[in-house]
Amino acid sequence: MDRTRQAMGEMLIYLFVVFLITGGVLAFSYVPSGETVGYTGSYEPLRGAQMSAAYDSILDISMDVRGGLFMRQLHHRCAVLLGLGTVVWALLGRFRYALAVLGLAAVAALGGNGSADDLRP
């Protein structure tokens, strides 16, 4: 059981490193602004639509930045696997840090989604 937990912990460390690297790369193209702008990107059906500058920058990363959509998907999947892996890691061992880690993961997930207009009423 200890070897399984150690292997899971190492996997979580690698996932966290990939998560940090992809987040750092994405941060260079992201604009955290609520200002309303018109879309001028390469996706024709949305051209001229009013949206926040944050959502416009996400569409720009997805459609116009080379490898941007791949980075976004990799970042998202690492976040999901980190959350699930932390639960498995906590179930394999002691529950001493499980609530703190899961609480931080929940705050990070809501913060990441909320910054992209996902939580807008």
C-alpha cells in the first residue's frame, strides 16, 4: 500500500509541474479584464459579437495562438487529474491533509472558471 501511495504522490507532483508550466504559458496571452469589447478574431460566426476582454483573450488563445487550444486542454486535464488523484492519494493513506488540499483545489477550480465569464449571471 505504501508503494502505491508513493507512486500516486510522484504522479501528482509531475501533474502539478505540467499544470504550472501550462498555466504560465497561458498567462502570457490571457487578459483579465471585464471590459466589453467586440470580437475581431478568426472565428467568423462570432465576429463583431460583444464580450468581455477576458473571454476574447480565451478565444484568441484557442483559435489564433499556435498550440493554444492544446495548452488549454492539457491545463484543464491536469487540473482534473490533480483533483481526482488527490482524492485517491488521501484514500490510500492518512486523511491528515486531505481536506486542506481538496479545499485549495476547489478554490482554484472556481477561480479559474470564474475568470473566463463562466460564472457570470
